[in-house]
Amino acid sequence: MDYTASQKGFRQQPNVRLRNSSTDGFDGSQLFEDTSRSGSQTTPFRNQQSAPHDAGFSGQAILTDPMSNLAMAYGSSLASQGKEIMDKNLDRFIPISKLKYYFAVDTVYVGKKLGLLVFPYMHENWEVSYQQDTPVAPRFDVNAPDLYIPTMGFITYVLVAGLALGTQNRFSPELLGVQASSALVWLIMEVLAVLLSLYLVTINTDLTTIDLLAFSGYKYVGMIVGVVAGLMFGRPAYYLSLLWCCAAIFVFMIRTLRLKLLSEAAAEGRLVRGARNQLRMYLTMSIAAAQPVFMYWLTYHLIR
């Protein structure tokens, strides 16, 4: 028997450690780890850290740039000038500051004003109160004109007209639109006619166009009362209630406008003399007499 072969059969092969073997763990004797392969993986992280820094630097550069600051200041000045010009032109055609005065009402004022429009015979003081040459807000003075009641009266009149047409099986959106547009056109024509008359008579008064619009819109209250009475109790109730409201609005307009159109002597109740004062009296009577005519013209076809 070959001794050498028998020894080889029992010889243990030595373990050979391969370099860069995947089975080897981290060698504790190695002082530094090989980072040549992972170097490319740290690059995105470094880029991500440097990107916000670059963005912040560019934003600070823009803010500290004198040209950028000058452009921002110029743009803000242009915006403020444009807003100021727009407010001036808008206030020229639509006086928003004045409209706020005419809508400064409360529940107490509305109740008193409606009572004054329906029953003006017992009211004595018709002068508008002033505070430092400025009329007080309507909620503090029942004699002050407002636009809340005329606006709500116009809307309510259109709704009541639609109700009246519906009870007669004549309702249609087109007919309701015609009713609303005709009432609005007549109101505008009335105000324009009064303005033209004031210009021709050359009357110096503190009445504004909005005041005339407010006084002309008060007749919708009596129109609503007449139509509602006619719908509930028939045509005779319509005529009676409309007649009462026509007389009430006539008295209301006479006592209100005479302080605006007539002279101080006439406002105090003394005898009116002079041709110009006579023209003012006739104009006041004409404006007051036109209210019942419009009230009947815009409501008689709603009651059958």
C-alpha cells in the first residue's frame, strides 16, 4: 500500500482566503474602508444639499439687486396710482361714498318711514337735521331720504306683479321682465324730467339726483298696498287703498319738496311772492301730482 497516498487521503486542505471574496466579513484589522465604489452614490446627496443653498443665494441676490428693488417699487407705485384713478373715475359716475349714506338705515327708521308714507297727516316737523353742515344719517332722522325703501319697494312690486299675473294665469318670464323694465324706465324718465325742469327754471337747490330718485321711489309702497288689497279683497279694495295711498304720497311730496324747492319764506309758511317762487310752487305741485298718475298707470292692469 502506498503510504503517500494514504497520507494524502487523511491530509486536511488548508483554508485559502480569497481577496475581495463576497463571503468574507469586515476585517477588524483593516483601518480604512474602501469607498471607491460608493463615492458616486454620495454625489446626489451632496447636490441636494447644495441646491437649496444655490436657490437661497439666487433669491437673496435678486432681493439685494438694486435694479430689482427699483422695479418692484415702480410696479407698486403704478398699482397704487391705477387704483386711485379707478376710484376717482368710479366715484365720478357712481358716488359710492354717497350711496352708503342713503343705505344707513335700521329697523326703527324703516318702520317710521313706512308709517309716514302711508299716514303723513299728523307729522309736523319735516326739516332734515344737520350736524356740522352735513345731514345726519337716515337712521337718526325720519325726514332724511334713503334708497333702501325705494329699492326694496321696487323689488317687492315686481314680485307682487308676478303674483298677480300668476293668479290670472297670465304669468310668463317675458311678461314679468316687461313689467319690471317698464317700471324702471318710467322712473328714470321721471327723474330726468324733474332735472330738466329744475335746469329750465334755474332753481338753486341742494336736491341731488339721488334725492330725486329716492323721493320718486317712495310711490312703490302705495302701489304694493293697492295691489295686495286688490288681490285679497277684489277690485273695490284696490281702488280705495290706492286712492288713500295716492293722497298720502301727494301730501308727503308737497311737504318734503317745499323745503327743498321753495324759498325760506315759503318754508316757514309765509306768503309766497314773486314769479320765480310761483314757478317753484308749480314745479312742486307737478312733481307731487305725477306720483298718483304713475301709481295708477303701473298697477291698474294687474287687478281684474
